[in-house]
Amino acid sequence: MVSQLLRWPEFLPHYRFVRELKDGAISASPSDLHLHMSAIGGWFPATWRALYRSNSETLELHFEHTAAFTKGMRVVWTLTPLPEGTHVKILHELRFRFRALAWFMEPALRFGFIEPVANKTLARFKLLLEAKQ
């Protein structure tokens, strides 16, 4: 369920849309998807583009933001199976590209968008997946 990105708006009410882009974006693998995504979180709704790939061997989802305020941000979801379920960790690596504004923009993006959307996403997937058991 988590790796079905194009279906996220069905699962996650705070996601406005996830669309695959066929714009010739550079990707490392033919299985990579270039996505246009939008969610409502924290202080404001946001729209961004990201290259996405999953790794079924390491149980990781990788995103690299390619446009908008979070351009260059890398995100890794790590899923670790445990006897009682699955532990999910999301790592956001954000370095705002205009260094003179980073002191303001990095916390604003983190607390106004990134963390609220990630927290809503994890909570909703937890609810949905536990209900399936």
C-alpha cells in the first residue's frame, strides 16, 4: 500500500493529487517515477515534483524533490519488519538552495509543511494497515 504512490490520494485524505509526469526527467532507472504531488499540511497546501523509486531488497522508498521550494531535498522511508508489526522511519535531508535564506526557510518548510504532512501520512497508513489485520 505504501509503495503505491499513484494511489496515495485514495488512502490519504490530506493528499490532493499524485500524478506521474512523462516529461523526460533524468532518472537512474526505467522503474523510477517522476511525480507531481500535492498535499495539505501544517500551515499551507504545497505542490512539488519528485523522482521516486523503491527498493524491495532494503525495504526503502526514495524521493528526490526536483522542483519548488523543496528542490534538492532527499527523503528516504525505511521499513523495518518487527514481530509486532513494521517500524517506519522517514529521513528528510533538506538544505535550502538559497543559503542566505536557509536560516528562515528550512525551519519554515520543516515545521510548516514537511513534518505535518509526514506525520499525517504515517498516522493514516498506520490506521489503514492495522485495520486490515
